[in-house]
Amino acid sequence: MNNDKIEQILNEHQGQAGALIKVLMEIQEENKWLPREVLVQVSEKLEVPLSRVLRIATIYKTFSLTPKGRYQVNICTGTACQVRGSQQVLEEVQKLTGIKPGETDPDMKFSLETVNCQGCCSLGPLVEIDGKTHGKTAPAEIADALKKYE
Amino acid sequence: MPRINSTAELEELRKGILAQKDPNKPCISVCAGIACLGSGNAQVISAFEEEIKKQSLDAKVDLIATGCHGFCEKGPIVVIYPEEICYLEVTPEDVPEIVSQTVVGKQVIDRLIYTDPNTGTKAAHQSEIPFYKNQSRLLIGNSQKINPKSIDDYLAMGGYSALSKALFEMSPEGVLDEIKKANLRGRGGGGFPAGSKWETTRNAQPGVEKYVIVNAHEGEPGAFMDRALFTGNPHLILEGLIIGAYAIGSHQGFIYTRHDTPVLRKNLDLALTQAKEYGLLGDNILGSGFSFNVEVHLDVGIFVSGESSALMRSIEGMPPEPRPKYIRTSVTGIWDRPSNLNNVETWANVPQIINQGYEWYSSIGTERSKGTKLISLSGNIVNSGVVEVPMGTSLREIVFDFGGGIPNGKKLKAIHFGGPMGGTIPESLIDTPLDFDELSKLGASLGAGDMLVLDEDTCMVEMDRLFLDFLAGESCGKCVPCREGMRQMLKILTNMTQGEGKEGDIELLEEISGVVGEAALCSLGRSIHKPLISMLKYFRDEFEAHIKEKRCPANVCKELN
Ligand SMILES: Cc1cc2nc3c(=O)[nH]c(=O)nc-3n(C[C@H](O)[C@H](O)[C@H](O)COP(=O)(O)O)c2cc1C
Ligand code: SF4
Ligand code: FES
Ligand code: FES
């Protein structure tokens, strides 16, 4: 965790309750997840009750309160991707990684999530591994792609 | 950048920009829309940069990374101007050849142009490709010709002339009147007349600060046209918003947009900075005395936050929980002040209405649905992408002419509009025109304009189950009918798909739908049954087969076949 960076984000928004979501997002982008002690800091710096910070941090799926693996695997299960076969891709990835959506494997290698429409339905079924987009994926292809990650 | 202090200075600046542009200078336009980004256009762009340097063409050729060209299915797309030669599925390896042969040599590379999959006919120019032919790309057409990061490119296209016209030649009432007469209807789902909404906010709570807001949340799965337009031409929406603020008497605007589209955020931030530097935003815009500022707020990805009151809560920094419908946000919105919310595409229509007048605008479209509409075509369709057509265009034309029909020799079964709050119509109604009211009558409201094409291998029970499964994670959970009703509906449908459907399930679904539709607090809850009701209307036998015969006619539900 890069404390300086988090410190900097917090300082930029000191006392700005309205910037809560923005701050949580910036921290999550930096750290991939939101540790409890950071949420406490956010509450103090922004002068927002901790209960509200927790409420915001839990209502949105985007925020993670648990640590993430080295590689994030996002599988789009928006309807357009479903229609083009994302379920089969998801099943294949679950089989290969041994984890279900929302989980991280014990080696902290992969974290798996299903995500809503990413706005590029033309590329469905859509999979994102460590920020790289894989479009029009077939289960076998994604299996090959996953093997490349160490 | 110089600050512009009058219409004359704006026109002078525009003249200067145009004087530096040579229309015959080759320009390579590479699509940097979201889908093309996903299919590797970044490497294509760097390959062009390298090749241009290598062949020492820096001064002779322009290269722009643009917004979505529309034909996302075939990305990355590259268009070479001035000839408008369109290359599809371009790879970095193709780039040296494109530069030498086409940009310099003016030769068309056969392998990269469009080939009709049925007839084998080739089309080198964009205007000859069936996907583009006959579209009316009034809103999105410019996106492929400008660099969204350059305000000068937007000015060169005549940008901000509508703003200067509104500020200097029209009164706020005059602007409002124009929008009302144009009968511009909201593009975000409801089809509500924009003019009357503006007027409500304008007249509400005299003396109290008012707000205008862009809804760029675009949460419906299968909808991607707002992002495409906003990313590719941010100034267009901004110009519309400023004009609206002037008409309404607002000095503070908000843009509520997605956190997960970094290009959009970047282009938007840059657009705001540039507009401010030129004096098109901020204090005393163009020296007119009118001041207006904009703040960007990010949503964090929950569908209900696109609903007007939830969105406004979210801008206040509160959880996105809707308020009861009798509280009208146009009167009592952000911090209980009058707040006018419109969709991206609605705002984008404003500059052209001001520039060309309501008579011109209302000559396009149908009796009660005016103008063009952006459609995101997705699902089982050959040419998925963003299409812009006049209202009134038949669905057949959209699916078969622009969309190229259904892939893999399959038959069309149904078209679903409006995502999880929308409705489905069967293939037999394919000659229906694209029109807010015609579609509503059939039980499939147009929604934001996302059109999901379904082939014969689609199971309607499973389809509705998917919509409810999506919604279950996206409602705020505040009221019982929505939260619990949805859970029960989902359970019944899941049972059906697993061979455990019982006699009476359909009736029970209908009963729950009736209650939820009436008793839920916000439009989300009140719409969750809409897909189901439309599917029962047109595909009831399919639901019955799941229950009575334990059979899935489309062969989708694994436990049944
Ligand atoms: C659950 C829910 C989600 C919505 N999501 C969006 C959205 O993503 N974008 C949008 O423009 N409107 C959305 N709407 C509609 C808005 O509430 C609002 O009607 C619209 O933004 C008004 O703009 P318009 O009149 O220009 O269409 C949503 C409505 C509901 C009930
Ligand atoms: S209807 Fe659903 S989304 Fe709307 S307020 Fe009630 S629980 Fe929340
Ligand atoms: S549904 Fe997957 S990108 Fe739209
Ligand atoms: S994103 Fe490139 S054509 Fe749509």
C-alpha cells in the first residue's frame, strides 16, 4: 500500500464530504481494495461519519473490502455478451482458476468478477484480464490466455 | 489560448483555424472508441505514428485518434480522408502498406475494404458500405472527423456557433420556445418533452439557484451510444448544456458519468479545461454577461444511480436511493433546488436545433417522435455497432439493412428494447417504425435506444431470468415490493429453467408483477416486470412448455433437454 499517495488523495479533499465517492475511487485505483483503516482515515479527513463511508463502500460493487489477486479477471455478463455466449466462457474460467466470481485464489494470483455491460458489446463475449481486453472470446482461447499469466 | 470575448472574436478564431486546414491534406482517422480500443487500436495508432515518421510525412499527413465510427463490429477502423476510404479490422502489420499505398499512392487496398458477406461485393468508401448507407448521422457523424481532444477541431466544424447565437441573438425565453416547438423528447428512456421540463425548472422556486445536469450514466446493458457520442465529441454535449442553462437560468451544471471509461473521463476533463480557457465556460461567457460552471461527478456502477432522484442524491454525496415519484426533481432536486436532468443525446440535439431552427428539426422523424435516434445494435446481429437513423425508420431496415441480418444462418426471433426495464417484440412485428409511442403500444418502450437482437436459439424464460438476475444486484433495496418481488420472480423463473416450474407459476408471476408495478417507489421497481409482461404477451407458449412439458423449445435450459 502506498501510504504517501493515499495521504495525498486525502489531503486534496480534506473536509469535502461531497467528494467521498471520488476519494474512495481514487484510493481503490491506487490500492485495488479498501482496507478498513483507510476507510477510517477517509471518514476523519472528509468529515463524514464512518457509517456513511461504509454504506457507500458496500453498496457499490466496484469497491472491494478484501484484498485482490495480482491479476483481475473481469467477465462481462451483460445481456449482449450473454446472448453471444459469455456463460460458457465464465464456466471455463471458473474451472481453470477454481474460483467463483467475487473470489480470489489462495495464491493471490487471480481475482474473478463478473461485470455489467462495458459498452463494447460488439466484442462480446468480452473478458478483461489485468486490464487487457479480449473480445469475441471462445472458452478455449481464454484458457490459453490465462495460462500466460504467472 | 486566447480568451474569446465576443461573437466577432469567435468567428475570427474560427476563420483562423479553418485557414490553417487544407481540405486536400491527407488525414488518417483511426477509431479510438471503446470497442476499437478493445480490439487493439492502440497498437495501430502507434504503428501509424512510427510509419509516418519513417517515411518523413509528418508535415504532409494528419493523424487523428477519434471517437467511435459506429461500425464497432469491424474494428479497429481506419478512414483515410479526403477520399474517405474505409479500412476494417486493421492490424499494425497493415499500417506500412496503408501509408505507402493509400495515403501516398492513392491506391485502395482490396483486402482491407468491406466485402458483403452475401454477395461478395466490395465497397471502398464509407458511404457505399450498407451499414453506413442511408444512416442520418447528424449527431455522431462528426465524431470520426475530429480529434475529441481538440476544441479547435470542434470549432472548425462550426462548434459553439449555436451558443453564440443563443446568447447574442435570442432571449432565454426564445431558446426555450425553440426547443418546445421542435418537440425534442428525452433520449434517456422516458421520451419526456425536454422543453416542458426545462420550463418547469425555469419557473420553479424563483430566486433559488437552479442546476442543469447531463445524465451520462448509461447503465442499461447493451447501451453504448451515449459513451460513444460523449467520448467522441464532448463539446457537442457541453454546448447543448450551456445553451440549456442559459434558457433555464442556471449557473451551475453537473455531468454525471461513468467511472469505468477512462477515455471518456480524459476527453471530458480536457474539453472542460479548453472551453474555460477560451471563455466558452465560466464567468462572462463570450463577453455576454452569462456565467456558467460545470462539475463532473462519477458514478460507481450501480444501475439505479441513473434514475433521476438517485443520481441527484449521488451528486450530493449520499447513497443513490431514489425518492418517491411525487417529488419532482425538476422542482426539488439537488439539495432540494430545481434541477433539470437530461440525457447525453438529448443535450447533443440542442445546438443543431438552435442553429437550424425547429422547423428544420421537426421535418425529421414522425408525427410525435422528431429527429434522429442513436441505436446501439447488439446481440445476434452481423453488424453490431452504433447506428443513427431518423425516427420512423422501420426495425426491419435497422436489423437487416444496417445490421446485416442474423449471423450463422439463424432466423430472427425477437428484438428487445430498453434492457431490463424494456420489452421484447417478436419477429412478426419487424415492420414497426422506430417511434416512442408505437413501440410503447406494443409493450416495448424504446428505452435509451439499445436494441438487442435475438435469434431462434434464444429462450425467453432464460432471457427474462437474466434481466431479473441483473436487476437483483442493482436495485437499492429500500422498498419491499421491488426488493422482495424481484427475488420471488427470479426464484420462480429459475425454477422454470431447471424443470421445477409448477402449474400456476405464470399467474403468480403476473400477480407479483401487478403489485410491484403499482407499489414500488421508483421507476426501476415499477418497470422490472415489463420485459416479462411483453414476453408473456408474445411467447406465452414457451413459458408453458417449460412448466407443462418440462421442455425448453429453444434448447437452452440444460436441465430440461
Ligand atoms: C433505474 C433507472 C436507470 C436509469 N438510467 C438512466 C441512464 O443511465 N441514462 C439516462 O439518460 N437516463 C436514465 N434513466 C432515466 C432518468 O431517470 C431520466 O429520466 C433521464 O435521464 C432524463 O433525461 P431525458 O429526459 O433527456 O431522457 C434511468 C431511469 C431509471 C428508473
Ligand atoms: S423501487 Fe427498487 S430501486 Fe426503486 S427505491 Fe424501491 S428498492 Fe430502490
Ligand atoms: S454486454 Fe458485454 S460489453 Fe455490453
Ligand atoms: S469503437 Fe470503433 S467503431 Fe465503434
